[in-house]
Amino acid sequence: MAKPMIGEIELEREDDGRWIAEIPSLPGALVYGKTLDEARSKVEALSLRVIEAL
């Protein structure tokens, strides 16, 4: 099953080691994660909720 196209995910590591994941095309789709995979998973889940709310 293919994932829906939700927009490009931008990932950045903070100085304290946390990862920030954001989808700039979706206002409010920004999360922190302890790992890269956690941040990516969280922002994908949040993006679906943001799209549903729109």
C-alpha cells in the first residue's frame, strides 16, 4: 500500500540531540523526536491529522 503524498519533510538536528521534523506546506506540522525515525513517524502521523482537520 502506497503512502499518500503529504509534502516534503524537512529534518534538522538540534544541539541537544533532538530531531525536528516539519512539513512546511502544512501549517502546524512540526514535531520533535529523540531519533530521526521517531521524528519522521510523528510528523507523518500529525500531517494526516492536519489534513483531516482542513
